[in-house]
Amino acid sequence: MEFKCGDIVIKKTGGNKMTIINEYRDGSKLYYKCYWFIDSDLNEKLFKSDEIIPIEEYSRFLKIEERDDKINQLLR
């Protein structure tokens, strides 16, 4: 998935909301520099494009995961 500067994303594994600041290509690999705050500390890191998703998609993913957990509990 490709993002543009200013997009709000989150790591697929969870974490803090981050803002896309820049895009970098290394051959066929695509990386994004993200900024995020923890309290008043600014953090930055490069992430592979497959490590991050739009914040809206993550919210949807959590709802699906929660629903699947409830179904699995009922079937036990």
C-alpha cells in the first residue's frame, strides 16, 4: 500500500498513531519515515510499507478480531 505525506498510520502490530513524513525507495522496496509523539518526545523511524496500515484500517481490523474472539468463545 502506498501512502502520502500527512497520512495517519499505525503499525500492524499496534502502537502509537504516526504521521507519514517522507517516502524512500530502495529498488523495489518502499519505506516511509514516520513521526509520532510519546508525551512531549518526538520519535521518528523508517518503516517498510508492509509494516504499517492506515489508522482507519487498523480500527476495522480490531473490530473483526474482536468479533472472531467472541465467536470462538461461544463455540468452545
